[in-house]
Amino acid sequence: MVIKKILNRKPITLVVHIQTSGIQKIGIRIEDIIKPYSIYIDRVQTIRGKGKFYLRIPQSPQVAKITIYDKNRRGDNSFKAVFEEVPLKRKFTVNQITNPVTREFVKFAQWFSDKAGILDSNQTIYIADSGKFRIDYVNDIRDRKTGRILETPARINKGTGIIEIARNKFKTYTIPMRMAILLHEFSHFYLNRVMEDETEADMNALLIYLGLGYSRVEAIKVFLRVFYKTPSDGNVQRYKVIENMINNFEKTKMRLIGNRKSYNRNYYYDGEV
């Protein structure tokens, strides 16, 4: 089942009511009808007769191509789908972010994540309008000494704050997955108290990402994908902290004030986004 739907680039939550004749794995993919490699949602869920997809879409295309399918290829007649639009639940909008540096980067990151599938990556540099932020878009990220291709989709220069992105990996990510990675790299340089601390960067990125209403599922997917390529005890512990943060985010106390951000070990936010 393929549906064209006008979303007008507005933030929205789509509730998709599914009815099946039995237990079925139903998939939903939402992408830009024009731009290749521009997927906003990619979700699979087991439906037992009746079920719902809650799809958070802070960034949406002008016109979406929505594909709903049965994973076992039983055909469109094996299920019914009804759409409902509801307001996006979020803790703040981009313009409500009080830190001007964070606010500007989020806008730049949203632009880049939306366009990354079609942007040139032949050693191409993209710079924010203010000139403050720079992304070097390359086909693959390589070890600076050996030239070996690295598994990481992104890294940030500790001295300059320049972010390097690997297009061959990034083009396969959904827009929310791209945002999670970009916010993680940004946090290392601009928000962390300890620049090298990966868990601190994870938490800082998720506070912004989840606060803006991005999909929790897409965040879990991207971290699992990165950790799968680089397994270690440290990444196992990082994932446990990330999962706890995502699962308990609605309980998180958050306020937007003028001091540099910080958080305590219970992940209650007490600073600035």
C-alpha cells in the first residue's frame, strides 16, 4: 500500500490504526516523495488483529510517500490502515532553545540531515550561515595515520569543532538517526564538561533530541547500529544508560536557563539546552 500525503514540513504525530486478520508484521516507511535517501520513519511492528503506530515526525517533507506493507508479503488486502493526525508532543521547539549556539546548530543539523542523501560528498564542506559550524562530508571516514576506513559514521575535531560525516553510512540512516548522531558530535565539543566523555555526549544529545520530539525508536536504532559495528564492554554500558534515559525521558525534569548545561547521575536535567 503506497499513499501520497501532504505534510507541509510541519511537526506532527501520525497515528496509524492497523487492522489485520491475524498476527502480522506490518512495516511503515515515510519518505520524501522527491528526494532519494530521505526517510523520516522506518518502523516494523507485530499487529495482533488491531494495533497502532505512533509516529513522531518533528521534521516532515512537503509531500510524503507512505509505504505500508506486510513483511510476509501477503499483499495489501491482508490489512487495513486508517490515519489520524495529532499534535507532536515535545518539551520545547527549536526557537525555545535558549542557548543561541545550540539553537543555531540544531537548525543547521536539521537542514543537513534533511539534505544529506542528495548532498555531494566529494570532499565537500558545508558551513552554517553564521560560519560557526562546519561539516566535512566525505564518502568514508579514514584513520588519519593509516588511511584505513573506520566504522564510525561521524567524528568531531577536538581542536576546531569541525564535524566529519561519512556519506556511505549517513545516506542509509533515517533523518532522526542523522540528527541523533549530529547532536552527539556537537555535544562533545560545545556542551560536555569532559569533552572525551561518550556517555555525557550521549545524554546531552538525547536531551535535545527527545526534547524536540524525535522518535525514541529511531534513536535506539542508530545507537544499536553504531555499537554493533564497534562492540565493547564500554559500549554495552553506554547502551544501558541510553536505554534508561529514553525509557524514562517523560519523567525528566527540564528547564531552559542561561547557564552551561549539566545533569546529575539520575539524568534530571538542570541546565541549558
